Amino acid sequence: MIRMSDKSTIPFGPQHPVLPEPIHLKLVVEDEKVVEAYPSFGFVHRGLEMLVQKKDFNQMVYVVDHICGICSAMHGQAYCQAVEELIGIDVPERAKYLRVVWAELHRIHSHLLWFGLLADAFGFENLFMLSWRIREKIMDILEATAGNRVIISVNIVGGVRRDIDTEQAKWLLDELKEVEEGLKELEKIVKNNYTIKQRTVGIGVLSKDDAYMFGAVGPTLRGSGVPIDMRTTGYAAYGNLDFEPVVETDGDTYARTIVRVREMFQSIDLVKQAINKMPEGEINVKVKPNLPAGEVITRVEQPRGEVFYYIKSSGGKNLDRLRIRTPTFANLASLLHMLPGSTLADVPVLVLTIDPCISCTER
Amino acid sequence: MGLKEFVEKSFKKSPWVLHYNCSSCNGCDIEILACMTPLYDMERFGMVNVGNPKHADILVVTGTVNHKNKEVLKNIYDQMPEPKVVVAVGVCAATGGIFREAYNVLGGIDKVIPVDVYVPGCPAKPEAIIDGLYKAAEILKEKYEKMGKAEEVLK
Amino acid sequence: MINSREVKVDEIEKEAKYYYDNGYRFVTETCLEEDGKFKIIYTFEREYELENFHVYVNPAEEVPSISKIYFAALLVENEIQELFGVKFKNLAIDFEGLLFLGEYSPISPQASIEIMRRDKGDKNE
Amino acid sequence: MIKEIGIFIVAVILAPLIGGFLSGIDRKLTAFIQGRYGPPIWQPFYDVIKLLYKQRLLVNDFQVFSAYMYLLSAILSVGLFAIKGDLLMILFIMSLGLVFYIAGALSTKSPYSQVGAQRELMQMLAYEPMLIFFAIAVYNVTGSFNLAQIMTHGKLLLDLPLMFILLGLVLTIKLKKSPFDLSASEHAHQELVRGILTDYSGPYLALIHIADWYELVLILAMIAILWSQNLVIGALIALATFFVDIVIDNITARMTVKWMLAFSWSISILFTIVNIAYIYFRR
Amino acid sequence: MQSNLLLLSIIFPIIAGIIVLFLRQSSIRKAFIATSLGVIVLLSLIMLATLKVPDIFNSPAYYNGMDVAIKIGDFALLLYVLYISFKIKEWRATFFAVLQLVPLIYFEFFMLKEHEVAMFLVDELSIIMNLIISIVGSLIALYAFGYMDHHEEEKHVSPTRQPRFFAIILIFLGAMNGVVFSNNLMWMYFFWEVTTLSSFMLISHDQTEEAIRNAARALWINMMGGVTLLLGIIFIYTNYNTISLVDVLSIKDTEHILLPMFFIAFAAFTKSAQLPFQSWLLGAMVAPTPVSALLHSSTMVKAGIYVLLRFSPLFRNTLLSDFIAIYGAFTFLATAFLAISQSNAKRILAYSTVSNLGLMIASIGINTSSAIAAAILLLIFHAVSKALLFLCVGTIEQHIGSRDIEDMKGLVNRMPVTATITFIGILTIMAAPFGMLVSKWLIIEVAANQIWISGILAIGSALTVLYYTRWIGNLLSGTYFSKRSGEHINTAIGISLYSLTAIAIVLSFTISTLYNMLVMPQILNMKMDVALKAVKGYLYTSNGGFTIYPIFITIGIAIVLSLISIRKSTRIAVKTTPYTAGLTYAEEDGYDVRNYYLTTFATEGILTKYFNYISVVLIAVILGGAIL
Amino acid sequence: MLDMLKNVVSNLTHKPVTRKYPFEKREPFEKARGRIENDIDKCILCGICQRVCPSNCIQVNRKEGRWAFQPFECIICGACVESCPTKSLTMAKEYRPISNEKYEIVQKKEVQNPPNKDKKEGV
Ligand code: NFV
Ligand code: SF4
Ligand code: SF4
Ligand code: SF4
């Protein structure tokens, strides 16, 4: 007698249109209800951490920039901050502000991108188009200021490579105003659309304690009511800027969406503040070609949460060890917690609710 | 216009795109997605993203091949019906780009499947991707013409 | 610079429990090679303050997993097990070395000390 | 008889042209709604022709039969509609085709197409009763299921305003548009890859597309006969419904199966009862 | 002569059955049974050809003997039921047996004034029933040759219990003929009880605990029906002083008829396993499959429908009739719902049977000429198709050891013939242009101005399509890489499967002839105007029409085209694996999707509970309709 | 849903925002990084570019006077351009055109022209 299993198993990925990135979930479902989910990663694993052995610490900036195309500048920033701390140099003030500007622009573009994908995951094509349309403005800004649309590679150890002059700054603020208008429209849509609420409210609920103990970070954590935001530690120029972590308390997909939408407004505000407060001056300092020995941990708030950089050096041009724990990696545990018990239709939404970035995760 | 011409034109006018991200850094992927969005709108050329190899004519691959996804890439390629064209977007897909030396990377996708069009750039600009796809559509048409002959030979 | 204290391998669980009970959040574990041994740094956080401790592991030793205490440690421990070849015991879910690497990838690629041999058949899922 | 055969053939030839054209308009309009230009109007024809001449990729033999069955029954139902057959019978023939379409998808062993097929079954469960309700309501007004007789009535819309809305709903479900694009969707990005269509490929996918066009025309025709006094107006009403459906597609997210069943059943039962009560009240 | 023929068609199977009991040698027994079955079929064909119906037939020479025998039989049967109910401690059966015994004694000895009534009333309805009983019944019995051998082998039954089995089957066939031919209501009652008893004995055939428990349930529920049937007859007699069916049917003054009609309808409900009595039919699925096919889908449960049809003119245009319609429609919908949550093929078929019986009852309740026609058509087509499906499931179960439709995934590769036949069987039961669907069309068409009923029917039919479609999908699933194997089919099994398939298709194909020959005259008998006409595959009423040939042609074209396409494909097509998101496809432990059983909405248990409550209320309403 | 409707209506009444590439080409931004170009005349073959390149895609061979560049490995980061002492390396704003095959750009110092010589790369 050939007995098939009582439950259905459905592969979700690696090639799947909802997730632009390859990740495989083996879903065990009953009717449409997901009973268990077994993840399998590694389709993007390249082994970039080990490139420290082959590239010197200056070249590594470009490598970490290419860890991910979405949060690339912030990876560079985190890495540079770590190395700078290791060497013990102080970055010029202007560079710090510039880093804030680009980081926050990245945050906006990343959130808009995510928002589009989420809309796509619950089948709202028009919203996807809308949010990506708004996003193109940011891409233009990035290209105009840094030279590339996606991987801008502006950070180097000791500062930044490019400057934003006053004229460009003014243009940038004008463009941001338009983005802000678009975002307002977007916010209204999210808050008032019945179907979106049906698909997000109460989906993927993560309680405050769970979120905290599963080590969730970023909007995933803040959507559950825990106000942890690395930017409040005041790295780069954040110490001089005025902002509060965005927190929502419901802990469901909707709350996380709202957190991200509000963060975009916050980011626009931060960019404005940074540009207004930006002092004149140098944008980078020269660094010596050799590193001192030591280990450093830095943490930087990425769009998806805090990234954790550990570097260890024992002198020389190359680092001994670079270790990156990305926000998605930290959030995956929460995802695995949320998946069982959801419905199949909600799986894409749930996967996207933590805003997964697999290339970050797997490096 | 005769039927034959119309069919050939159809192949050029309706290339369906399948996008597979094969350990890329997302940079190229989001640019491909950007091609679908209103500002670049690749649907003007009849290109739609189908997400299913069995419906696709053009396989757009970003990123390098690593040990885990080379089979996936091969499977997807095999499940596409002829005529089919492969476009490698980004330098990763061409040679492995900056990841070449990492331990889990095999190199460009041409190590696994034949590639027809290379779109350089890191990431490739949306304009370049559209160029690439347009070129791919032309190659698709040529391949169809060749395939028709192959079929005649079979008969 | 980081400060971290050394603990013994069999005290890991106790320490983790201590942090758990005191409301610390798990951040990550970092593995590196030092003088033919593996050093695993455990990092916890409370109110933006990091707390670290580390252990030295002999290549042949098995490390007790804290994934039963902190579920979040599951992935990182699997990762270390896979990329370095350090064996963890009592993992909540053991991916058996197929979390990141494929069947034909190099074995424990981030470590120069090789301890793991792959003798499993087809499990590439 | 000869005349009827003539009409049958003409309808069968015209319907896919109209259907393809409409779906071209659909795509163009959707594009405009999203702020872009979109494909040329003739795009669906290019697509289908291209698919027809692609290589055949088969998973099993039954697939082929299913695709043909789906297409042929769609053709038959449109033809019968054109020669003014029995409304109920047309609906049954439509569902015959669907049975094969779904069974074909179920038989292919791809998890996505199977889940898609299951969902399509649910969708069928949602709209099939609506269509029968519609037929019944029409009967209650005109006293007949025969289209010829139904069409003598002229302004059915005034009697059946709610059933008209139901038909609009059916159209949305049939077109696989948001919020009901569960089993597959017009757009690629959805959780089931292409859902029920996943394993149909090449020429067979083309057959299914053509069949979809037939069904689109059929449902639009059903809407049109609500104003059979002047079929031009009827056609305009149908097109307006089509337009509204496209707009709805663009302002809603995809919903879940559960929601769809609950919604469509409660709406259809409520609307039918209210509407029929209204008919008797008007008498 | 003709009445002797009728008598023979009742007596012969019974005698043959008794003889079979003593034939211990397998080959002789089989030969004997086969000949008897042949005789039975022949008899019914002769009757079809020669009987001038409708008419009453009498054979005074045998009347008294029969009558006395039946009277004795009545008591013997009830006492036997008492005995077994004691033995298996089924007190409800005891209770109902006593409840029958007491009125029976009173009725037979103190009320009934002896006067002779005609023995047989035969009209087209009886002929139809008789044809179903003999032809379908014989084919099923033939099938049982192969089935029972395998069954006993599997269960290690020794010594063989086959003589008992076939004896009961044969006796049952005779009894069924008795039910449909009898003019004397008391005879009908007797045969009715015989069918109950044979059902009990066949359900408990395997003698397992579960079998006995379920058989006991079937027994007591059907005994309850027996009580009400008897009560109905007694009421009729007290009011109209007759137990002759012909006389009853010609009653003009219908003032007192409704209450007995309710009782009879109640009996019909129990026999047809309508809600809330469906549990016995589901339990009966433990019986060997031929039993399920014969008794519990195609013939015995139809006795209820037959009785209702028979008496339907008496309650035409009454509130009772309307309520029966609603009740039937409700059963149709509710059991269709229940069927959706099932993955056990036999339970699906059982629920579907109940559901279809409900549909027939609903259309009898609607009680217009087209509705009755639809009911009769349904009766015919359902009997053939459902028997076929049951037999298919039986065959499949013996091969793969499971009757779960999930286990039938890819069956077409393992058992190509049976799977194809099952596929066709399912098609004949749910898809146009086959008879079942045509009848359904007719019912919806005639019910169109009864909103409640038509609404229920609309949803119910969609549900029916749902649970059959996914079964088809499972049967035919597979890829070019699936393991294939040939199939060996036992001759007896083969003959019956093939002939049933052929009958199912041919009957659908010749639906207009069938209608004109057998159904329409029956409608006329019932003194109704014929609204439904049929010519050359075109059935039409004044409201609409259904034509079947174009659909057959369509299917034909599809077959031809796909054959061409597949043949062409072998040259240029690539046989590929199903899409699995890019993972390497593995045929055996690939990804697998079960059907949706909607268990997240409601489970069978809960639904059954609520549906039972509703149905009890509905029966109470029917009673109200009868009294008012 | 009405907010979305407003958006729909405004989109329908306005011209699409699509940039009609390739029919209308946009001017690249001032700072855009398109592709690197080497003015071999200015190049002194110092090899700094080779050393800073994170992607190892420049090979300078002073003896042979050969400056080789793998355009399909270059990530267009601009590090080489910034560090080139003679500014012989420049960043062009236009992106590198697509191609049917990979190639290598080899420039020789001694040879006057042609400056660009394409050669298929043998990977
Ligand atoms: N935010 C972010 Fe990353 C990082 N680090 C992470 O998961 O996007 Ni690609
Ligand atoms: S080519 Fe560049 S942007 Fe594209 S995937 Fe590779 S590293 Fe990322
Ligand atoms: S750095 Fe400039 S000058 Fe030196 S080799 Fe490179 S291109 Fe020539
Ligand atoms: S742009 Fe960057 S990657 Fe390209 S050659 Fe120059 S340094 Fe190397």
C-alpha cells in the first residue's frame, strides 16, 4: 500500500516571482494552513567575509558595498566606522553629515522598494508601481550625487568620496519635497484601503516579548513596541540630529508597514536637518596603509535594523576576521516563528514583513 | 503580411521574461524590477515578467553561480521551451565580478548555461537592461527562424 | 575595542541562561580561529550595552548549543557549524551542514582546521 | 438551420478577436492607470501567436486533452449563445470546460499548479452559483431560459440591477483580477507563480488564453443582453462594467480564499433574494 | 402468462438464492449463479418487450398461496429480527420490531377484511426499476465473483461464506422486484422489510465488530422506517378501506391522505438515508463493495425514491409536497458539503449518493411533470453511474489497498484501465452532456421559480463539481517520468465494468429515446401534461432546451485533436518535469499537494450535528404540512 | 480604496511618466559613473590602478607596455580613476554598451593607433 503523507508539502522558492531573491521554504500545509516551514538558504552565499584574506582593508570597502545593493552604502558606512575606530581616526564632520544623508536616502529607497514588493505580494500591482515610481526620484538623487543608481560606493575609510555642493543640495531638497508628497499619498492609501488592511492587520503577530527575545531588530522589533534604534547611540552625525525611534505597538504586518512608512518621513526630515546643519570642510582624511592590531564591534541602523560588524586585525594590510551579522539574519528567527499557523496566501506577506534581504544574510 | 512574417514578428514583439536571481547582490535585480515600473516600462515592448520558466522566452540572470544554485539555474533553463535566450545582467553574471575570488562562487553563468547577451555594469543601468532585452528579442526571432528550419529537417 | 570574559565550554548554557533571565537580548555569536583553536564570542545586549563572553573550543570538542534558550541562536550556530566545522550539540533544528552550502561546495570553508567530513548522500533540499 | 450555423460560425470566429482586442485594451488601460504606456493594443495576439509556435513542453498527455476541452467548450458555449440557446445549458457547458481545465492542472504534479487548481475550484464555487442565480433571476423576470425569449424582454437591467452587479463580480473573478486573482493572475507576481497555468505551456497555454477570451466575451455578452432592446447600449454597458473591473483591479489587493467564499456567497445570496423580491414587488 | 412472468421474476431469484446456499463447490456455484443472473436479465428484457403497461396483473391461482406465505413471512421476519437484535444487543431494533409486531398483529387479525386484490401493478416506473434491478444488479453480482474471491483471500475467510453472500444477493433481487411490482401494500411492506434484513445481513457479512455495529445501526433505522410504512398503510386502510395500490392511487378525496403520506415519506427518507438518517448508509460502507454498489447506491436506497414517486400524485400541489422539496434540496446541499470534507472515496460516494437521492426527493417534491421526469431520469442515470463508480473503487481498493482519493494519485499509471473507467464514470455523473447533468439541468429549470430550492441547487451543484473534479485530478495525475505498469483485470470484473461503462454512455447518448419510451408514458400515467419533449438528443420545455449531441461532438473533436497533437508531440515535444520552483524534480518523493478538504472551515462532525438538527426541524415541518 | 481611486483617476488624466527610452535618451548626470576609459597616451603604466582595484580587473605590464582591462569584471567603482596619478584614467558618463560576448580591452603603449583593440577573452 502506497501511503502518501497526510499533509501537503509545497516548495516556496528558490525561483519564485514574489521573492526576487532565492530562498527556499519547504512548507507543510494543510488545506491552506501552513503547519510547518523548513527554510533552506545558501543560494546567495558567496563567502564574502573570507575575502578579507585576499583584499586589503581599503578594497574591502567595495566588497562590503556589494554585499547588498539595497543597503550598500550603509554596509560601507558600518565597515568604515569599524575600521576607523580600529585605527583611531576621527572622520571630518562634513563626512559624517554626508554619510547621514546617503544613509537616510538609502533608507527611503529601501523602504519604498520593500513597500512595492509587499504590495506585489498581496497582489496590488498598482501600488507596487506607485511606490517604485516615487522611489525613482531617490534613485535620481543618488545618481546625481554619488554617480550610481544603486551601489553608490561613497564611503571610504577616513570619510566619503563625494561631496554635495550647495546647489545640488537645494535641488535635492526640492526633489525630496516631491517624494514627500508622494509618500503622503501612499500613507493615505495604506491607512484607508480596506483590502490592504484585510491582508495585513493581524497577520504575523509578534508580541513585544517574542520580538525582543527572538532577537528581532529594526522595524520588525519597533513594530512590536520596542523602541530600539541604533541611531540613538549617535554614531556618525546622528548625535546632533533630532529624532525619535518610530514605534508601533500592534506587532502585526500592518504595524510594521506603518513603522516603515513613518520612518520614511523621518528620514526625509533627517536628510533635511543634516543638509541644513552640515558644516563646511574636508570630506575625508588620509589613512595609513597599515592597520593596528585589535578587535572592534560596530553597529549601524540599516533599513532593516541593526547590522553588527566585528573586525579583528593583528596588524598589516589585511583584516584577520570580518564578521557581519545582518538584520535579516536576526529577523529570520521571528519569521520562522510566525510562519506556522498562517495561511498559504499569507506566506509571501509574512516573508516580506521582515523585509528579508538574503544577499545581506548570506553574504 | 503573411502568416510566417506575423509569427516571426510575434516572437520579436512578445518576449516573456523570466528573472532569476542567482546569488547576486540585489543591485541588478532591483534594476530589472525598475524596468517594469512606470518610468522604464518594459511592457511597451511586450516584455512581461512571467516568473515561470515554462512560459518564458528570455531568461534574465543576475549574479554569479554558486555551488548551491547552479542546479537550480540549470533546471530553470531546461524547463524553458525553445526558442529561448539568456541574458546575463551585470558583471557578476558575466564573470563573477567582484565576487570571483570568493570560495563559494563558480564564476559567470556561462559556466552552466549558454549566454546570448551580456549586459555589463554593476549594477547595469535600466537603460542598458532594456537594450539587452531588446537585443534578446531579436535573437529570439532569429532562433525561431532557425528552429523552424530544424523542424522541417525533422519532418 | 571590546571587553569579553572567557568562560569554559560547559558553562555556556549557564551563562546564556543568566543573560536570558536578566532580560538580555541575543545579538550574535562570532567564531574565529585563534592558534589552532576556535574562539566563539557570544554577544548579548541590554539597553544598547553589549556584553560579551567567549570560549575557546578545541577542534574535536562539541559545543553545547544555546538555541534551546535563545531560539535566535539557532541560525548562527548552524552557520558556525557549517562554515567552521565546529560541532554543536542539542541544536533546536540541525540543518546538517546544508544551510548555506550546497552539496558540492567546499567543506567548512572559513576554517583552516578541517574537522568535518561530509558523508551524507543526497540531501540537497 | 443554415442561418443558425452561419451565425454560430461567425460568432466563433469573431469572439476571440473581440476577446483578444478587449484584453489588449485591458492591458493598455491598466498601464495607463499605473502611469505608463503599456504594450500595443495587439499585444495579446502577438503573445498567443508566439505561444502557439513555441516548442511543446509536456508533463503528461492529459494536459493536452484538458486544454483542448477547455477551449472547445468555451467555443461551443459562445456559439450556443450566439444562436440563442438555453442559458443554463451554456453555463453547464462552460463548467464542463472548466472541469477539464482544473483537472488538467491538478494532474501535472507541480505543487503550484495543484494549489492553483484547488483555488480555481474555490473560485468556481464562488461564481458558478452566481451565474446560475443570474439565470434563475432572469427566468423569474422573463419566464424563460431561452435566450431568444429572454432577449425579447428588452430592458432587463431595470429589473435586475443587483444581478448585474453580480455579473460584474463574476467577471472580476473570471478575469482573475484583484481582489480575486487567487488561482492565477493576469500579473506574474503572485504567490503561486502562475498558479493553475504553471504547467500549461507553449501552444497549450495559448489555447487556454484563447478560451479565456471566449469566456470573457461570453460574460460580457451576458451583461449586454441585460439591455437587449438596443444591443449597442447593451454592449456599452458591458464595456463599462469591464472598465470598472479594471479600475477595481487597480485599487484593491488580492484577498484570500476564505474571504472570497464568504463574500461572494453572502453577496450572491443576498442580492438574488433582494432582487427577486424586488421583481415581485414591481409586478 | 404475463402475471406468471412477474411472479417468476420475484420467486425465481429467491429460489435460486436458496439453492445457492447449498452449493458448496465454487465452480458449480458460480456457473449456477451466472445462469440465474442470465435468467433474471432475460426475464426483465422479456417483460420490457412484452408487457403492455400500465396495467394490473393477476394470477388468481397463486394469490392465496402467496398471500399466506407472505403473511407467515412477515411474522417470521419480525421474529427473526427480534432474535438477532437480542443477539447483538441492539435494543432500538428490538423496540422497533416490537413496534411493528403489535400493530401488524392487530392489523392482520382484527382489522383487515380479507378480500382479494390484484397481485401486481406494473407501469413504466416499475419496469424501469426492474430493469435497473436486474441489469445493474446482475452486473454487480457478476462483479462480486471476482471481488469476493479476492476479498476472502485477503481476509483469510475459510470456509468460504460466499454461498451465504450470493444467496442473500439473489434473494434481495427478488425482494426488490417484489417491492416494485406489488399491488398489495402489505406485500410491498413485506418485501420492503426483506430488503432491510438483507441489507443488515450483507453489511455484517464480514462479522467484524465494526461491521456488526454498523449493520445494527442500519437495521434499527430501517426498522423505524418499516414502522412508519406500516402505520401509513394502516392509516390508509382505516380511511379508505383498501390496501390495493391501484385503488389508493385513484383516490379522489384526498382529505385524509396526507398523514399516511407523511408516514410513507418518512419511511422513504429512512430507506434513502436522507438526513438525519444518513449515518446508516455511511456505516454500511464497511460492507464488501458490491454490496455498497448494489444495495446502498443503485437499488435498495432507490426503493425510497420509488415509493415516493409512486405516491407522488397523491400529494401533488400540497404544502406537504413543497416541504418535501425543501427538505430534499437541503439534504442535497448538506451532504454535498459533507462530501467535500471527505477523502475516503467510498464515503464521498456515499455522501454523493445521499445527496443525489435528496435531489430526487426535491424534484419529486416539486412535483410538476418535468420535475417527476427529472427525478426518474436521475434515478436511472444515478443507478448506473454510481454502481460503476463503486465497483471501480472496489477494484482500486483491492489493488492499492486504500480507498483514499489521496492514495489514488497517479493511479492512471498503475491501473490504467480502471482509472480510465473511473474517470469516465465520474464524468457521467457530473458533467454535461451525460444524463445526470441533463436531469440536473431539468431540475434547476423547473425549480427556477422556487427561489429557495433553486438557490440550494445552484450551490449544491457547484459543490458536486468540486468534489468530483479533484478526484479526477488525482486519478490522472502523473508525469512522463512516473513508473508505469500494466493492469490485469479479472474477467468477471472486467465484463461488469465495461458493460456498466457502456451502458452509462449509451444511455446518455440515447436519452431522448429513453425518455420517450419509458419516462414520458409514466408521466402520462400519472395524469400530468407532458412539458418536456425530446427529439434526437434535444430535450426541451417551453422554457428552454438542452441539446446533447453538440457536446458529444465537442468531446470527440477534443479527443481527436489531442491525439493528433500528442502524436505530433512525440516527434517535436520535450517531455519535461513539472515546475518545482527550480528545484530538481524527484518523481517519488517530490512535492505533493493534497486536495483542500476545507477542514479549516468546519469539520464533518460539527457540520453533521448542525445539519441533523436542521433536518429534524424540516421533517417536523413536513409533518406540520401533512396535518394542516 | 477611494484614495487609490483618486490616484487612478489622476493617472488616467495625466500623461504617463514613462521615460521613452530608447526613443528619447536622457542626459546622464554630471557625476554619473558609466565606464572607465584610459587615455593610454597619458598613462605611465605605474600600476597603481591595478593595486587599488578591488575587483582585480586591470593588469598593467610595464615591460610589455601593456595595459589590459576586463570590462566584464569591473564594478565601476572608480577607485582606479581617483588614484591614477596622471589622470589618464577617466570615468565616462555613458554606460558600456551591451554585447554578445565578453571581451578584454588591451591597450599597448608603443603602438600609436588604433588605441582600442578588442579581443575575445578566453575564460
Ligand atoms: N537593511 C539591510 Fe541589509 C544589511 N545589512 C539586510 O538584511 O539589505 Ni540588503
Ligand atoms: S553586477 Fe554588481 S550590482 Fe549586479 S549583482 Fe553583481 S555586484 Fe550586484
Ligand atoms: S594608474 Fe593611471 S597612469 Fe598608472 S597605470 Fe593606471 S592608468 Fe596608467
Ligand atoms: S572602476 Fe573599480 S573595478 Fe573598475 S577597474 Fe577601476 S577600480 Fe577596478
